[in-house]
Amino acid sequence: MTPIEIKFKGGSSVAVIFIKNVMTARLSGVQKKMKEEVDELVPENFHFLSSWGPPIGRLQDTKMALTEALHEGNILMLRETSRSQIPKRKITGVEEAE
């Protein structure tokens, strides 16, 4: 099992979780594990920050591997968001037809 340190963007450490296989883990699974194990330590609303900088959207969490969000030293960075910062997804005519 690999320890993954969870930190805020500013650098303060929040918690540590242990992941069985880092190479196959998805961010959605990591988020579920965080909710189960350290829910009281992480903010209710947050985004993971990718290893190249930008935040990762909720729909991307299910598709992205943990390795794409891990920063140097097995650190998973979070950026806290408030409800008002979470954009509402608009449905276009094309999406409705699909």
C-alpha cells in the first residue's frame, strides 16, 4: 500500500490515505476512499489539482487516473471551492439529442 499525502493548494497538509495500487487507481475511487476515511478532515467542496496545474472537473474524476493528479512526493493537491464557485452545467440541444 502506498501512502498518499493530501494537501491544500497553499501547502498545508490535510491527511494521509493508503492506496493499494496507485497505477490503476482512479480519482473517483480515491475520492470515495477519502469520504470513507478522512471525510471530517477535507472540505465538503473541493477539486483535485492535476499534476500540471489546472483543477480537475467532477466528470473528469471518473475517467482520470490518480497518477495524473499526483504531484512530486505522492502528494494529492486540493483546491477548496464554495457552492457559488461550482459552475452549473448547461445542457445544449446536441447533448439532449444524445
